[in-house]
Amino acid sequence: MGIRLGEIKENLRVLVAACLYYSGLVRFALWCIARSGQHLIILNYHRAIGGDLRRQLLYLRRYYRVMHLEDALEEFYLSHKEKKQRRDRRVPLALTFDDGYRDNYTHGFALARELQVPFTIFLIPGYIESSEPFWWREGERLVRSARVDELTIEGHTYHLAQLEERRALVQTIYIRVFHAQTIAERESFLAAARKALGVPSSGGEEEGALPLTWAQVREMEESGLVSFGAHTMHHPILAYLSDPAEVQREVGECRTVLEQQLGHPVRTFAYPVGKPEHIGEEGLQAVKEAEYRWALTTIEEVNNPQTDPYLLRRLPGDLAKHWLVMASELVGLLGVVSRLRKKYRAWTRGFSRSGSNSTNFHKRPIPG
């Protein structure tokens, strides 16, 4: 029943979005935005399969000025006097993919070449060539491949024959590694979980979900369509690391390795997860000390000239979203209520935490 209701709601959203688009309201709203001041939209994707990326890119290519991220940022932060008069008055937009999934090459790169649409991938060098799954996918992989009937973690026994118990174990593993205070602590816990569940360190993961290889990275960059930025060495949550020196290593070493592999300066950085509470003061300072020029968050807003270049905003790219819904949401004609609801929930969570030391783990953040 819940699935059926969800389908009905989504079909209604598509119907409303179609009315907004074919009535001309979306195009009019976009025209108004383009003439209301300087804006830069940065979209934040992760995977390149699991939806209809092609139709989304076709729409964006037609109605937005899709640019390389660094080109867009260079232009965006020029002074008004330095800007040259452009004939193309469309709103500038940059596409980014976090983490470096292999399907960014097998599917995303193929689309980039077909449609001549540029994008940027933020890489995690510690995973490239490892053939190991990203840590945030490990809980599901381990439970799915478990060779035991039960597992006890921190005093609680999970009975894997029961669906709810399996889901609870996945969540427990995720929470434990998400809040790790060191990379060594995270990897030690995952190694112990693999051993207890009888699962090897690699295998059982779909090809597209594995990390890119350096050969794939170089091929994409040589095309001139795909550029690369830094996303830390091992994707920790920077604000949770207990040692400031490890924060600096994760941020600075990532740039060093990428520059050695690519043969040119790397100037852009994307914070893992990317919300302010997950970046922390140490994370922000480490990015500045590593001399990146720009850093991207996952704060869901459009950038304006007052946006801090070390706290750039990105809107979520959702592959499952119909391109008509995406078109209406990008100009603010859909999604206003859901965004307000999300901000209200974030505010109430912050308020409740201010009076309590408990932490709400009911909804896990999506790594990025």
C-alpha cells in the first residue's frame, strides 16, 4: 500500500511539473532568474546509473549554460568590471559527481561524449585501484553476503534470519563507521565485522559501484570533457576525526596524490558529506592551508556573489527524478514545501540536541 501511494504521489508530481513546463511557466521563471542577478547552480550527483541521466542532461544542455566547474567559478568570481559581455544569457550550471564510482566512466563519460556535456568528479585516491567497496556500502554488502546466522556487536545480538534484524545490523555498522574518530578505527571495525560474518574484503559488489581506476581517470581527463577534484584520501567525516593532524593529512595528501597522477594543479575540493556539522572548523582550515582555491559543500542552495568560495553550495542531482520535476524544482516552482520541511526538521533536531546529549540516528546522512 505504501509503495502504491508513493507511486501515485510521484505521478502527480510529474503531472504538475508537466503543466508548469508546457505552459511556459518554467521557461519564464528561468528567464526571470537569469535577469535577476548573478547566480551559479552546481548539481551534486554520485552514481551515473539507476535513473535517466540522459534526459536530465539533454534538458540542462538546452536551457542552462553547462560549463566546466573551474571555468564557471573563474567567471563567477570575476569583478563586475572584468566580466565580458556575453551573448549567452542562460544561467550557468556545473555538474559534479562525488566519490568516483566506476559507472561515472562506463555510463557518465559515454553520455558526456555523446552530448558534449562537461562534468567534474571528486576523487578519493585511497580507494582507486583497491577494488574494495566504499565504506558506506559495506554494511549492506556484509549483511547480504553473511555466512553466519547471528552476530553480536557491542552487547547486542542480531539474528540474520529476520529481515528487521538484518536492516538493524546494516544501520549499526553504518553508524559505527560514520562516526569513527580515526581511519584506523574505521578500518579495524570493518575488518572485524568481515571476519565475524565470514565475508572477504572484496567481492560481491556490482561493477558500477566499485571505485574508478587511474587508467579510466586519465582517459576521461584526456577527453577534455571530464575534470577532477579532491575528496580526501579515505573519505572520513572530517568533523569527527579526533586528531587535527589526520584532518590535514586527509585533505592535503589527497591534493598531492592527485597532482602526481594527473600532472597538473588540483584546485577544487569537495567535503565528504558536506554539511557544516560534518566539515568542522578543522576541516575548513585544512582546506585553506592545503591552498585549494574552491571548496564545495552539500548545502542545498544556489550560489550568489556573496557565497564563500570555501563553502560553495550544491543542489542534489537525483537520477530517479523525472526531468520535468527537475526542471520545475531548479526554478523553485516545485519542492518549496519539501525544502521548508527539511529545514524545519533540521532546526528542531538542533534544538532538541541543545537540551540533550543524545544523538538522532533514525535517518543516516548520505555520503558524498
